[in-house]
Amino acid sequence: MQRIVLGVVGLMLLGAPVLVGQEARQPAHVYEAYYRVSFSDLSKWNQQYWTYAVPILQKLREEGVIQGFGQWQHETGGGDYNIRFVARTYDWASLGEFWSEYLSRLQAAVPPAEWTASSRMVVEHRDEIWDIVEVNVPDDLQTGYMYASTFLVNFADMAEWNRMWKDVAGPLLTQAMSDGTLGGWVRLGHNTGGPHNSKVLYMFESWDTIDDFFGKLLSTMAEKHPDQWAQINQLFQAHDDAIWAPTSQAGM
């Protein structure tokens, strides 16, 4: 399995994994497309992505249609997909403009035979749209891996779930960033598609810090916040984890 790990992964600026930029116009939505590509075709898939898709996506970013884009390849954990494409849009209007422009330009750029070949590589596909809730990612973070945790929370419990993450878990994540075990984190709320309705993305510079971070986080929650820890575990009905590595320069 080939991959290009360039260490940049937010949803943002080339070379910097920033999930919320400093410009006045802030993005609101994260579009995700998941693909299960035959393993024998992954190298060819990535080659076509770099050859045809990336130049178009970079142009759309320059034109202000999207704020960022990127592609991730599955490393380990749950899920049925091995490619995750993401685009970050400012609002629903820009999301619609993105898909219209992206697909039309891509179809015009890709030779018909290669378009058909890339379509046949996809065994399964799923789309999701998420709303950006909280972001804490340093501008200079060089992300090597992203640990994605998704949850299914009853709608009646969502307000309490969000409060617990903001007031209890959030400060612990920020402290982990100060300790050097966590690079950054993002929390997303469900909008459309997929089986879950809450997502947390943990950013790590290296593989070795993943176990250190979760070991300390879980022990701290259990020891210092036992009641809140028990409550958090009771609020979600289903849960899934996956670890992803970046294959392009400007993705989240």
C-alpha cells in the first residue's frame, strides 16, 4: 500500500493543518466522501487523485469556493472504507457550487477511459456532511495521523452531551496539547448522512503519542471526574473509531 504522508492535514492551508483559519469568512460545514477502493487499485487511485483532482481542488480553493480539501487513507480501526475525501465549505451555497464546479471540471479533465476505470475501482461509497462545533488546532501543527471517534447520541441527550464535552472533556484535551501528547482536536456535529451524529477528530504528529494520550485521558477522567465519566459513557448508544493518515497537503 503506497501513501504519501506529507504531515499536513487540517482542512486548510497548504502546509498547515488548520481547521479554522484566521480569515474573516469562516467555514461552517465539512463534507466527507468515504470510498472502499480495491487494495490492488489504491496506488492508481492516488495517482489519479493527484493528477486530476488536486489541481482542480486547489483552483477552487483559490477562487474561494472551498476553504480546504484533502484525502486520507485508512490505517487501522473500524469502518468499511479505506479512502476519506474531505472538503470544507463556508455555507450551503458554497457546498452546492463546489460540487457543480468540481464534477464538471473533473469530467472535462479526465479522459473517458480513465474516468470509467476510476469508477470501477470503487466497491462502496458513502457521503456525510458535518457542522463545525469546536476547533483547537495550532497553525504550525504537522499532523501525521488523525484518530476519528464517532458516536450515536440520543437527540434528547445531545445538549447534555455537548455540555460535557465543552466543560469536562474539552479542558482535558487542551491540557493534553500543553503536555505534548495531543497535537489538536476538532468536534463536529451531524448534519446529513451516516449512522452517527457526533464526531471528535484527534490530531497527532506521530503514532507513538496516540497510546500515551488515550491512556492518560481515560485514567484522568476515571480518577478525577468519575461521575462525569460514567455519564458520558451512558449518553452514547453506539461508537466507532478509525485512524487515518493524510495522502494530500490540505485536508482535515
